[in-house]
Amino acid sequence: MKKKSKEKLHAIFNLLFHDAQAKNGAFLSENKACVLFLYEQKAKNFSILQISRKLHVFLFATGISNGIKALTFQKLVASIRPKVGLLGLAIGAKENQMSSATIFKIKRTVFELSEAKSLPIYAETTVPRVLKLYKIVGFELDH
């Protein structure tokens, strides 16, 4: 991956991480090889630092044109998304660390958290490969 692309991806995941962390929804696997962002949708996060991260991503990582497209898409998603539940935004893993055992352990942990909080889980993706993974572990397609 090109250095510039890596920096842009890092800025986006940095934004997602800090948002999830502020909402008590950033989880790291025992072996520190996988990360999951999952939090209650009603959780709020407002800080000047987070606004500056969003602005940085908007101006430098996505660019203004793509940033506007992303904001429009997020507005559409927000109008469709149920308002109560746990929202899974990102799963990341070190290269060659995402085994079937790891995937099902993450699934078990997520479902336990959902049960403990009595909340449904909603996961979002625009990546066909990830959608296939969600179906394998038992998620149903909503939209």
C-alpha cells in the first residue's frame, strides 16, 4: 500500500477508534491482534478534539468531494438505521491473524455483550467480503 493511502486509512481508523473509545466501545482481543468497535447507538461523543479529527479526515483523508459523498451516505444510513441497539462499525486484524476460531470468538463476545445489555446488534458494511462474513456468523441482512 502506498504511504499516502496508508496515512489516510490511519486517519480514518484513528477517528473511528477515538469515537468508539469515548463511547466505551473499543475492544481489543486477548492476543492484541484484532480490534472491534461496537457501542450503543444512543451513546454520544462530543469534543473539540474529535471535531478536529473529523475535519482532518474530511479535508485531508477523504478530500472535500469524497467527504461530501460520505456525509450524504452517512445521512442516508442514519435515516435507515434502527435507533436502539449496538452498532458495530469496524473489525480490524493484523495480517494473517483472522482465523475461523478468532472470528467465532469475536462473535461469541459480541453476542454475550448484546445479551447482557438486552440490545440487538447492527453491523454495517459496504464491502461484499465483509457482508459474506457477517452472514456466515449469523447476521441477517436488513438493508
